[in-house]
Amino acid sequence: MGNRSILFVDDDREILKIYKAYMEKKEYSVFTCADGQEALAFLAQNKTDCIVLDVMMPGEDGFTVLAEIRKLSDAPVLFLSGKTEVSERVKGLSLGADDYIVKPCSLEELSLRIGLNIRKNAAVNRKQFLEIPPLTIGLTDRKVRYADREIVLSNREYELLLLFAENPGSTLTFERIGTAMNGTYLSRDRQTVMTAVSRLRKKLKLYAKAPDLIETVWGEGYRLREK
């Protein structure tokens, strides 16, 4: 099984077998669905790194299904269609698809397009998120997640966690934390810093795998534990 996964959605089960066999040789994990509803049910329970979506399918077409997919996944979506008109490509891309590939398409080209879009999406996500396993810190939406569940933090708690995340393994002194929080620091502010860190720790301890991310450096301050 590969490190990256792909979901193919197509009502042609024979072509799904071909895609699956080829991409597994490229060391991808491959999942297949025969229609839009099956794909939505899959995405409600699973993550994938790329979705290749046929446009012309029985029931809801790919254009319609895409809007629902976007509610469940931010993975790149590649339309695969026999429709060659420029207007169809424009429509697909304007609806939010990351690529539009016209059938027939060689498996080699399909593989290259998939790899390109996965790498592009990963580069964008690196700028939007900061990972401190098992937590993900959203730099744009300012949300902290554990296993896709949001940990509700106050603005101060979020800023404090971000400060630790940006300095993994480094001891942050009481003075540095206090200055980051309030702009200045006096010796009497140590208790305020200790209280703020304690509150953050308590929230993180509600999550089984995140109880000891922040450790005390006695007499100095605190440090984000490196895994």
C-alpha cells in the first residue's frame, strides 16, 4: 500500500479495475466507487489524497456531485470526461475542480496529473496548517484539530499553543511567554503565565493522545515536547 491514496469514481467497473491495477503499481492506495452517492458515503468516513471523478454517470453527474464532495473533502478533484468542448472544461474548473482531463487519456498522463495535483495541494496545505502531532493548527482559520475534531480554544490559548508549535523543543521562558501574551513582562506576571499554560494543558488533556505536549522546565518556563 502506498503513502498516498486515490478515489476513482466511475460507473464503468472495468475501467475502474484498470485504473486500480495501474495506480497500485505506482504504489498508491486505490479506492473505487461506481457512482456519486457511493463516493459521498465513502468520503464521509475516509480521507483520500486525490479524487478522480467521471462527469457522465447515471443519476447525479460529476458536476453535481462535486459540490457535495467539497463539503467532505479538500482533496484535489480531477474531472475525467469524454466531453471535449471548451465550455465543459470551463464549467468543470469554475465549479471548483483542480483539473479536467479529456478521455481517452493514457494511464501515464493520468498518473502524472494525479501526482502533480497531490503535490500542489500538499504545498498549499503546508502554508495553511502547522502540524504538531497529534494536533493540526490552522494558520488561516485559527482552528486546532485532533483527529478532525476541533479543540475549542480562546484566542489567548490559540496564540500560546502557536508560540510553542513554532518553537518545538526550545525552552520558552516565563518572560518570553509573558511578553508574547501581553507585550511586556514583570516578575509578578509569572503567575499569569503559569495560569494560562495550565488552562491550555487542561484542554489538551481532554484528548487521549495529547496530554503531555507541553512540559515544565523547572525554574525557567515550558517546552513543547518533541515526539
